[in-house]
Amino acid sequence: MIVPSHITHYYSRAQGPLRNLSDLSEAQAADVIADLAQRRLEDPAFKRVFGRTYMELRRRTEDRLRALFVSGGGKPERSSPHYFVLGSCDWFAGLYPDTGVVSLDWRDLPQETTSFTYPDSFISMRLGEPYGLPPVPLQDYHEKVFRLEQLDEMVAAHGLPEGGRDTGYQGYHTRPFEKYIEVQIWSDGPVSAYLGTSGTGI
């Protein structure tokens, strides 16, 4: 199976690219999430879900991601990564009514500051059950953070997840979820051209 050469970051144009919630204080993040929840109520085409405990689960997940990356020889320059998906994902593109994209060639990225999980890190790290999310049956690729040099091997062994657009996004966060391989960039360097865009992050 051919591994896509590009990775994609999807975002709402109203917020701008690579506006990372984890870079905000707890109070700032809470304000942004409240605004996004209100937007979802007012605009059915905005389908991204941010629950009451989203940031707590996200920070715990990122702490585990970072620790596993470091233990495997990674050298992160950030406490939380910038998130991309391998190739393209129609499902992710369908979360927003005003989707924008940032696309990079992953082969140009520094190995020591780039990792990936199979699939999304929230699923892979399996920390969601105490927060009311359904249990995730353990797979051999879960609870692991991989280096870029392992990408070909992982795709050969497990294939590429099916990332087609949902007919309905309602309750997507409570359903079995393997839509994409998530790529984490633990440095501002490769994305510096896109940082500083006005807006509040997700």
C-alpha cells in the first residue's frame, strides 16, 4: 500500500490554522470552548464537539504522548504538538462549514520532533473512559507513539484507516473511531509560516 507523502491540518477559517488550545491558560481555553460550543448550537454545519472535560482529557493525553515520545528518543520542543493527519481525510474536512487546510510533506520533517499515532491519539492513548467516553478495545498499536521511520511498516501491517465523510456526525465521539493516522509535530519550526494568524484556537 502506498503511503501518502503529505500530511494535512484541517481548521475552521473563522479560527485560523494551528491555533492550539493547549497553548492557552485554563481560563482562556474555557472561554474559547464556550464560544465554540455556542457556535455549534447556532450553526449545524459546525460539527466539532468540545465537551465539559475536553481540555482535562486533552492535557492528560498530551502528557502521555510526550512522555512516550521522549522515551522512544524523541526531542520535543513544545509541551503539546501541532496536529495533522496522514494524507487527506474527508471526515475531518467535514467538521467545519469553512474548512481550511495546511499541507506539508512529512518526508521533510525532522525525525526528532515528529511522531504519529494509529489512529487519533485520544483513541490510541485510551484515557477517555473515566470521562464518559466508551471503552476502547486494546489493539497492538494502541498506547504507543511511533517515529516517522516506522510509518511504512505500520501502513503495510495495518493499512490506512477509512476516512470517508460521515452521513451524520451526531454522536461521532461516542462511536468506534479509526478515521486517520494522526501526526504530531512537536516544534514550531516546520509550521512557522502559518503561526500568528489572527483568531482563537482549536
